[in-house]
Amino acid sequence: MGRVIEVPAELAASQVRYNGEAGRAFVAALPGRAAEFLDRWGLRVTGPSMYGVASLVLPVVRGDGSRAALKLQLADEESEGEPVALRVWAGEGAVRLLESDPGTCTMLLERADETRHLSTLGDGREAVRILAELLARLVAVPAPEGVRRLGDIAARMVADAPAAAARLVDGADARLLRDCAAAVREVMGEPGDRLLHWDLHYDNVLAAEREPWLAIDPKPLAGDPGFDLLPALTDLWERGPEPAVVRWRFDLLTERLGLDRARARARAWTLGRVLQNGLWDVEDGEVALDAGQVSIARTLLATGA
């Protein structure tokens, strides 16, 4: 079974911060759970553990000598959808699911190169093109039953927007949040049925052996592909979101995803992501919207995309 697994202090702290007692219990159970699945699936740890805010990932080798990654995470509404989505995609644009345990949301995944994120490519325009091509493949399939629905989320966002806007100190921020809510209100009757990644930013795309680049860490959602565009617009800026480049990225994304005939709807759902992030920030105690996302939203509102 290899080495004894130690839980990184940063992961333990984030679990307690975001999940309270459930996170504390998850952290306490992690060493035993890791040992259980290493034994159950015949795995050997081959390097130091990796971690994010929510999960611990162990680089492993299977009994046949192939490389893989053992992902251990708290079972919740978000993580329960991940193996469902990976199973549907079956390696098309995303890492393959090799094994999974529904009770704990523990997964054995195809190994990608965790040292080579798309954000490190060094060519921002090419990185946008690569992400757009991956996203087009992922949203090409209908969402299965059991994943969260954008229609439900949109209704809650619109309902929560007035109270959140009232807590922003800048009147311009408050107006923008209300404008985003109004845009969502216009399209929420057509929430869509595609399988969305929901978090496809440049650090969630890794270099791999089977394909040059593969997506990881989906937060699956059934909805309109326009709701998946914002992460590609928010990162890899040297001088902040320049309007001309925002428009170029949006044009490229809508063209690659086949949304060019429904650009107004894609724009509205992109503004919906700005709304969602703003609501989360207010819930966390922020009294101002993220400046970069404000700039992107104003560009889309001003140009009509």
C-alpha cells in the first residue's frame, strides 16, 4: 500500500472553513480511506500527494503498471455529479474515469500531467483556442439525469439579486448586478439541456499522453452552453480585460460552440455567471464586485456581443 498518507494542513483548514464538522470528519477519515482504496483497487503510491481546496489526489500505479490518480473528496451535491459526467464523456475531452465508489465519491482517474496546466502554455490566444475546442466537445452531449439543473439555479439567482445588490457599496456595482439579473430573467425559460463542465478555466486543463490536453475537475450542470463561457474570459490577462480582446474571445467561443446564431442568449448566460459570482462574493461578505468581471460584463452589455 506504500507510504502512510498525511493530510496537508492547507486542505484540512479549507475543509473546516467551508464544510465545518463534515469537513473535519472527512479530514479525520482521509488516511484510512486512502489506505482502503489503495488496497481495494491494487494501487501503489508513486509520489507526493496533491491537493486543492476540496480534494486530495494521490499519484498511483495500478497492478498492470499503468499510471493513474486516486482522488479523495467529501461526498456532497457537487462531487456526486463528477463521476456521472466523466462516465458520460468517456474520455472525449476529459480525463477518463477508471473506477469510482458512489458512497464516498472516491475516484480513480486517468493520469494527466499536473505540472503542465494550460495556463502555462505561454501563448494566450492559443490557450483560448484550445479551451474553446475542449469546451465544444464537452457540451456536445446532453446531460444525464441526476445532475443539477441550470433552470433551478437561475431562478434562485434572480430571486437573490435585489438583496445582494443592496449590500454593494458602489451604486454602479449594484446597477450592474441588477442588469445581469435582468439578462438572466429574459432567458431563464430556456435553460438548456447540455452537459456543462461549470468550471473550465485554464488551470483545469492539463497536458496528457492520450491527447495533448484534457479537462479535469468538472462541476456538472445541465444547461445552456453559454453558462460555461465566463472562465475562458476571466483569466490570462496581462493588463486586465481589454474590451477588444473580450470581444475576440467571446466571438471565438460562440463560433466554436456553434452559438453564433444564439449570441444574445450566450451573452445573457455569460452575464448570469457574473451574477452568480457576485452573489457568492456578497454571501462571503464582500461589498464590491470583482473588477475584472465588472469590466467583462460592461463590455458585453455595451456591445450587445
